[in-house]
Amino acid sequence: MFDFVDSADRAEEKGFYDQAYVGRRQESCAKQTVESVLPIWDLPDRPENRIVLEQLGDLSGKKVLLLGNGESLKELLFLTMDPAHLVYSDLSTHALMNICDRFELDQFQNQLTFAAIDAHDIPFSSNTFDVIYGFAMVHHLPDLDRFLVSVNRALKPGGYTVFMDDAYAPIWHYSKQTWLKPLMKLSHKKTGISPEDYRFSMSGGFREVDLGKKIRRAGGEPWFVRAAFFNYLFYRGAEKLLPQRLNRMLRKETISKAVRVLDRWLCKLPLLRRNQIRLIWGFTKRP
């Protein structure tokens, strides 16, 4: 039904995710519709999701490439936006097969391709895509410059990208390196962490100035939006350290609304605005 394009191997990262995904096959479960993922875009602990969706804009008639999408479900909603074609890709073939197992996708067989590819070397012709997207995946790549050149080549002139990763936030970075370090180790032991996630987390995140320079060298015009300080820390701590029952309770509407309001108020302060942790970013390819 779908075309699985093979990829070069980034052994350490691919091995970690293949091992994680291969045990999660759900062939016997009833398949979901793509519309069922809509609530994920409005999760109380993920304010960056809504910003990402707004930055994507209208996808109708566009060729869209999803990079490093793993088992992320929310992006299947893009199929309801009438793109000309959507390529759903990841380094791990097992992740792609799991998505096929879980969702009813027959009606999209002329619009959808699954591809197991390495984002460093996008295996499509130059000037192919109107939109290239990646959510929490760019920090997994060991060669950012090579990636940006590959993405810019695959974009059509005037095409654009939307990515989401963590920004360099001095308060958060200092805390992870000092007084929070024992808790970080405990949370990583409890929930697991990929090799690249760990290295990126401890390095501190992306800085807009540095990232912007790399984007311009690759041929793009960058943009950046930050989101979430207290909201991120509150729910990240709950997810990593608290029992599931208490964690679920903290996501009830009354509590999550109060957390969002407090986060917005705190981020009016210049110091905390500079320390927002989520970075929604991208670039437009110059003509």
C-alpha cells in the first residue's frame, strides 16, 4: 500500500528507536481515524503545539514532508487539510509500520507516502516540497549544517519549514547542571532517554543567533517564536517524577488553566521571557 524508502544508517540513534518501536506493534487493535488526533494539538502541557499549527498555515494543495516523525500521531491531522501529497518519514521503519497498524489510512493512499530516511540526506529531487516539518527532531542530528543544506535544497523557492525544539534557556540550563542534576538522572532512569536527547539536553538547547547564522548560510530566512517557562517545568516535573494518577489529576481543566495563566503572566517579565524553553522556528527558502 505504501512505499517504504530505505535509508542510510545512523546506528546509535536508529538502534535505540528500533528497539523501542518494535515492541509496540498493535495489529489486533481497532484502527483509529486521523480526526481522532485533533485533541493532541490542545494538550494543556503543550502550548507549543498550537503555535506550531498556526505557523504551518494552509496546507491545501501543498507537498509536505514530515521529518523524524517517529510515532507522533498529531501530524496525521495534516491529511485532513487537503495537501497535494504528504510524506511521513522517520529513521526507523518500525515507527512507520506502527502508525500504519494504528490508523485507518486507505482513503489517503494517493496522498500519503511513508519513507524511512536520514534527514541529513533527503532523497528527493531539488525544489520538491512546499513545506518541510519536524517536531522535536532537529536536535537528534549530529550535523546541523548538513541538515539545513539538505532541507533547503528539497524546498521549492518560497517554500518554508516549521520545526520545534528546545531553546537555550540560561536558568533551566544552569539548574540542570547543578542543583537539579540528581533529579535529572532519576527521571532519565525512570522514563528512559535517547542518546541524542541526553546530549542535547545537557548542552543547553538552540540559540537563535547561532541557528539564524547557519540558516542564512544554507540559503534561508529564519524566524523564531518562544513559548513556555513555568508551564513546561510544572508538567515536565509531574510527568517525570510523580505517580501517574497524580500526574493525570494535574492535567484537569481547572489546574491546567491556572498553570497557563501563570505561565503567560510570568513570561511578561523580560528575564523569564528570555528563558522560555520551547523554540518554534523555521525559515523560508530564498528565491
